[in-house]
Amino acid sequence: MDWINRLASEATSARKLIDRLDQAVLAKAFRGELVPQDPNDEPASVLLERIKTGRGAAPKAKRDRRAHEA
């Protein structure tokens, strides 16, 4: 019975550690610390502006209303 209680206690501790690990990994990701940064990469603001410009220039797809009427 002691073995089962110890196992349950270790499982509870592991769950708490996993929650903290998830938070730590996300924090590192948002700080850009998960992988080495390439100084030759463009800044995110430039990339987002390029995507926004590209979406504005692309023709909008037309929807087929007949497919939704069924």
C-alpha cells in the first residue's frame, strides 16, 4: 500500500512540474530564447507588413452560394 501512495504522490508532483514546464517553454518562446536567432532574418514587423500588403493585392475568392443552400 505504501508503494501505491508513493506512486500517487509522485504522479501529483509530476503533474505540477508539467504545468510549470509548459509555462516556462511558452515564456522562452515569446522571448525568442528557444532557438538561436539569425541576425539576417527580417524583423517580425517587416514580415507582417509584407504579408498584409500581399493579402491586399490578391484577388478575393468568390463563394459559391449554391453549395450552402443544400
